[in-house]
Amino acid sequence: MFLALGGLAACSRPAPSVAPTPTSPPLAEELVIGDWENDLPQSVLDRFTAEYGVKVRTDLYKSQEQAVENMRAGPRYDVVVMESRLVAPLIQSGLLAKLDHRSLPNLKNLSADFRDLAYDPGNNHSIPFSWGTTGLVVRSDLVEAPVTRWADLWDPRYAGKTALWFGQPREVIGLTLKSLGYSANSEKREELEAALARLLELRPTVVEIEDPDVHWPKVLADGQVVVAMGYANDMIAGRALNPAVKYVLPAEGPLLWNDTFVVPADSSHQATAELFLDFMLRPEISAEFVNKASFATPNDAALPLVLPKITNDTAIFPTRDSLVKAEPILPLSPAGEKLYADIWQRFLAGRP
């Protein structure tokens, strides 16, 4: 749904017909998955191991950029959780394997809104498995006025009590651009310099959520952080500790994300990796992931199995009307990549 709003949709087609799977090679003894911390529930991985006898090991990264660097360095992963914005550049670089759809009969479960998208026509190199928004997580009882905008991160009343995910530099820069009225994907140097200047206002006191000394989301529930860039599952974890934790879609427009599974071209276990992807596309497995991780799923067949308290939660499954101003993070040109990298390094260094 949301990718079409963001202009990423190619012409939607029916799910591809799938021929019978040819005789498969022996399964790998172990599958290595590159992923965020606390993303794929261990219970789901254990079910795969119990059914197929394949051990699953997660290799954690702190940012998507780190995952890409690891892929460029040589064989390391068999499956990687990858944001859609990076899929096209990885395809162009020859770093992703072409998927054999004969091994993926459960592709038919994907919503038409998530098939044949512009970043990967035909889903030849990636399988969407979760999506959502990036917005603001707020201690609603500790703000002096309702928080409604990205710009509220810069409210001097909350200095020292705001937080950002440093592992998401594109999103941090993107939300800052939107707070200034620009596109989250702008490659105009003057607009990016303005975003850097704005970010540097926060640099001395902003809380880095990935800092090992930050017990997220406890710092939000305790009131050490009042306004933070965050996600619906941050709100859910915080709300379990303090009901005053709320989630806000900023008036300037939230950011949109879509995580996919990809298989690196240098993996020696592609058949086992595709078996895992097809396993994750099963309705009951996708629903188990959603029920435990609280992310929206593009798997239409899974929705009847998702808990109503999750499907009815508009923080997790936002309404179409609430996404009118939403913007996905898109791939950049090579020049844009260098410009964003420079802006981010200058932000980290605290220099204009």
C-alpha cells in the first residue's frame, strides 16, 4: 500500500505462477542471517530448525550501511534483512543472487502492493516481509504541549531529552529535511547543509539510542527521554512500562520503510536460503513474526492470523489517509551517496 503512495510501484501483476521445484541440493547445516538485534523472533528460527534440521545463526549489524560493507567484504551471510532503498544499488553492484521462484511457491501470499515494485521488478532479488512508519515516540504526560511535528525535536524545552537512532543516518537526515519543508530524499547541497546545521543544534545533548548505556525503551518510560525518533514497536515496548508512551505520525509526513529478505550472490547455500524465505512467507509463520515483533506485514494470507489488537492498532497498520504526506527513503545517485555520507560524518564529528 504505502510504496504505491511513494511512487515506487511498478505496474502490479498477479503473483507469478510457479513451476514444480526441481530436485534440490542437500540442505546446508547452518544458515547465517544478517539482521538487526531483536528483529526475527527466536521462536520462528527454532521452528525452521526443528522442521528442516538447519541451524540458524544471526549475525547482527548496527546499520544497513554496515551490512552492505560486510557484503562487499566477502562471503559472510546467506540471507540479509535489507531495506528496500538499498536493493536496487545492490542489484546493480552484482551483490544479490537472482531468486528461483520455483523454490518460492508462497510468493502468492504477498499483497499486490508489494509485488513487482520499481526497486526490484518481478521480485527477482528480494522478498518484502515487513513495513511501517518512522515517527515520534513521546512521553505524552511530560510535554508542555501536544507533540505533532518533526520540528518538536528541536523544541528548547526538551533539550537533552530527545533521542535519535544513529544507526539510521538516512532516516535521521531525511526527517530533518522534512522538518525544514524539504524532501526526505533531497540531493540539493544547500538543503542538506541546512539539515546539517539543524542537526548540529541537537548534537551536544541528543541521546543516541544504540549507546550501550541507554536502556531503550526504559529511558523513555522513565522520562529521561521525552521525544524520540522511533517506530511503532518502540511505542509498544515503552507503553508496556508506562501507558503515557504514545506514537505520533508527524504533520510534515512520516517516513516509510520496507524491510526485505535478500540472498547475497556469494552465498554457497542459496537453495537453503530460498527454503528459509519460502518458510517465512507461510501465513502462520508471517503471523507469528507480526504477533511477536509488532511490525506490519505485506503478507495478505497472514492477516487473518494476526491478533486483532495488532491489526487494529493504527500505529502498526496506519490508515491510508494518515500516509498522504508520508515519504519513503529512496535510493540516491552516486553523488548523493557521497554527499549524505559527508553530511553524516560531519554531524558525528560535531562540525559544520
